[in-house]
Amino acid sequence: MAHFVIMGCGRVGSSLALTLEQGGHSVAVVDQDEQAFRRLGRHFGGQRVTGVGFDRDALTRARIQEAYAFAAVSSGDNSNIIAARVARETFGVEHVVARIYDPGRAEIYQRLGIPTVAAVRWSTDQVLRRILPDADLAGDFRDASGRIVMAEVRVAPGWIGRPLAEMEAEAGVRVAFLTRMGEGMVPRADTLYQQGDIVHAVLAVAGQDEAERILATDPQTGTERWDETGHEGDASGDDERDGAAGGVVRR
């Protein structure tokens, strides 16, 4: 199982640590206040590291070099973003997330490549969605028949700058809304996927695994291209488009 390092042992941090440990993972929790570790209970088997969460020595004691993911969920915005950057830029941790209390700072941190969400929207489940990419989550909504689900989906970096309409056509999904810079938005047919976007898509349960596989893989490059209007065509510029509502191209 994977190793996770969590900075902050408040309500979210302790809940996250216990959930990950129950899932069979190894966990290290870093906090300046030793008393905060009482939230973990006597039976917590992970590491309790007393220290500053962005201090390299404290992170090393937490085995950050082995970490699959790092979550900074302390009560300080600056501490969280500094710790997340140290984890990524100094120790090379690929999956990092920082808890942000001030939504006005979200855009700045997103541009640094650090996934952030305003604290009022945070829950343990939301953190898990960002540091456990392979987690089997039930989805945000499921219709009464159980055939359709709306869920947050992973999107590979190769989709950055490409139209959501292309994403929909390739994976057979409908993008219901995006979370961009900490705010929800309803996309248009010509909306491009940007770094840091969180995609919430409606998809058929029967095809969910295949759709998630396609979205989690960089799109193939070939002779086909998308012009500025969201039309799909070959290199000669000939376009063929099904007039489906929402601008989704069907092949």
C-alpha cells in the first residue's frame, strides 16, 4: 500500500489520517502541537511527527521521500502552500493538495500547479479525491435506475488546452460543470480544459471504467485537429459534425 504524509492534525487532518490507515495505507501526520495528536486516538498506528510541516527535517522524519501523496490541511494558508511546494519541488511528490481558507488566493496557487479548494468546501472525501486517484468513489449523484452517475473524474495533463467537446466525444461523457480557481462554472461547447480544472461529468455506469481510462490518458495526436470553433476535422480542414445539442462531436 501507499505512504501518505499529512500536515495538520485538526478535524480534517485527523479524519483523513484515520481513513487512510483504515484503507491499509501507511500514514505520517506532522503538527507543531503534540496535543493535536490526541485526535488520532490510542489505536492509530501511523507516525506522529512533531514539527513544522514545511520543515525539511520534519518532512524527512515523516518519510516524505517515500510518499505517494502529501496533504497540507493546517489552519494557515501560507503554511499550507509553502509545505505543498516543498513537498512537490524539493522532494518530488507528484500528488499534493493544499487547504486554503481565503478563496481570493486560490487563483494564485492554482497557477503554481497546486490543487486548492476554499476551506468551506472541504471535507475528508474531497481530499481523498485528490490524493487517491485510484479510489473507488461512488460519485456525486446517481439516478434512481443506477445506470447514470455524475462524478468527479481524473483528467490527464495532455488534455490541457483542448476543448471539452473533444473530451466528451472521446470518452462518451457529458461535462456537467467545472470547478475552476475554486469556483463552479457551467462550460460552453468551446470551453477549453485548463490546468487545475476539476471536471464533473455525467456518464453511464456500464461504461464508467472505459471513460475514466480515456480521460486519465493523454489524448492521441494525429492528423485530426480541432479548429477554434470546436469543429473536428482532418489536416485539410474538411469538417464533419453531428448537430447534437451541446456541440458534442460523434464519430
